[in-house]
Amino acid sequence: MKVQKIVSLDVETAELAARMTNFSAFVRRSLRAEAVGLDLASETQRRARWAQTAHTLAEMCFGYARRMCEENGGDTAYDNYEQLLHEVFSQTTLEDFE
């Protein structure tokens, strides 16, 4: 749910905000960083690491699903990938994944 909040800017900060592609996102990131005692640069780095981790996990899961389909004689590399992804996400140890 989005909540409208008005921010008062002076001429200089209004010009800076006008150059941003998403001023609201910048304000939200800044507020979250402040809430946990980080500076904005640290918060941005933390979010970038999280995004890279999620991307890597997705690549691994789809690669595993594709390999399992190929090994099990699927017509294409993506046959029944949803079931295989469910199997990957239900595994709880590295040994289960290997």
C-alpha cells in the first residue's frame, strides 16, 4: 500500500530531485538505511549484493531443472521445470541438492 507523504524541498534540492528518475525510491532507500544505521552507500551495496545472490540462486535452480529434464528424457530442456524447481526448493541440505 502506498502512502502519500509530502516532502518540502528548497530550490537546490528540488532541482536535484527533478534530475532523478525515481525520487520516491531514493527517499524510501534513504529512510530504510537510516532506520538500520547505515549510510545510503552501504544500503545500496547491500541491496546490490542481495540482487546478485537472488540472481545466482535463480540461475542455479534453472540450470539444475534443465539438467534434470535432459537426464530424464524431456522433449525440451524446460519440460516439467516447475516440478523440478519445487524439488530443488524443498531440499534442505547441500547433499540433497547434489
